[in-house]
Amino acid sequence: MSYIDGFVIAVPTKNKQTFINFANEFDPIFKEYGAIRVVECWGDDVPDGKVTDFRKAVQATADETVVFSWIEWPDKATRDAGMKKMMEDPRMDPEKNPMPFDGKRMIFGGFEPVVDI
């Protein structure tokens, strides 16, 4: 079964097209290193919760939109090797190619699917 990396970030709403351009430039690198699929989703119906929610999780401000993204890999070994290569790839240097969002507030993790219908 595949392996999934999931991400939640807060992106300044005014940077939507900048974010899309960034994703279109850098997401293919994940595929270059073995990812099957990369999906970026711009928040459209992200309600405020009573206890917690996506916005609170990434400390999104009123002028930011929550983005939910995932990368599908064929397996964890491919993901581990691919992510290692990504971190070493000079194209990913944030000094040369800054992210259009605050990466310190990004939530991410790797997940093993347990149900796939």
C-alpha cells in the first residue's frame, strides 16, 4: 500500500497565485524523486471549530487561507529516499527559492494508509 505525507499551511490570501506558481515549479521535483501524486488544495470551506480547527492548528490570521496538501508515494522506503534527495537538492534551498508562506507554522507528517476504498 502507498505512503502519504500530509501538510497543512497558512498562506497569505494575496499570495494565492504565487503559491500556485511555487507549487507548479517545485511539486514536480517530488515526482522526480518517486512520488506518485502531489495535491495542493486551497481552503474553500474551512470552518472555525469550538475546540480546534485547521486555522488554529497553523495559527492562520484573517488575511491567510489554509492549504491542505498531500504527497502520495508508492511506499515508505521510496518516500524516505525521495525526501532525503529533496532536502539535498539545491533547487529546494529556501535562501534561493523562498516559500510564499511561513514554513515554521506548517504541520506535516507521514501516514500509513489503513483503509483505502
